[in-house]
Amino acid sequence: MKVAKDLVAASATPMVLGILTEGESYGYAILRRINELSGGELSWTEGLLYPLLHRLERLGHVESSWQSVTGERKRKYYRITDLGRAELAEQRRQWDTVVGALKEIWHDRAPLTVDPLGGLG
């Protein structure tokens, strides 16, 4: 299954902020965590993640610092700020509303199936 770009874009901020509530992290580790959390269904690219991290940093939702581990190159680590936690709380309220509405719509309905000839069942 491929998740639509619009849905990926809409969920990107709360996903990254949520991951950073687990502790500070760097880009590649965030990408791995997203892949892990989605069971491999979401495979983000650096081209999606890094502009988002830079925007979140400009907004004051995350802070970053360069760190190095012995024998490895420097990595830019990101951590969520108090402002970021407040934004995540607001995003969560909004997503709870959306998910609740979808559950109401889909409640007690048989799943849609696709007819190989192109029709919905």
C-alpha cells in the first residue's frame, strides 16, 4: 500500500514531534523510526524530512546541536522544545477529531472491495 502524499504531508509534523518526545535524535534515526512505526508502509526520504526539521527549528518547535561520537562523523541532533510540545498537543487534538470522525463514518460498514473490472463493491 502506498500512502498518499497529502496524508504523509499532513501527518509529518505530529509524527516527527512525537518521535522527538522519545528523546533527541538525528535525521537518519528519525527516518528509521518512521519506517519502523509504520511497519514499512511509510518510507520517507531525506528530501521530506530535512526541510520539515528546518521549518520546525525556525518555528521554535525543535532545537538542534551538532554532536560527535568517537569514530563517527558529526551528526545534527534534534530535540523538541516546550513550544514544540504545545504544538504537538494541539496537533494531537486535531488528529483525534479527524480520526474520531472517520471512525464514526466507517463504523458498522463493510470494508470496500475493488472489483478487478474497476468497480467498487
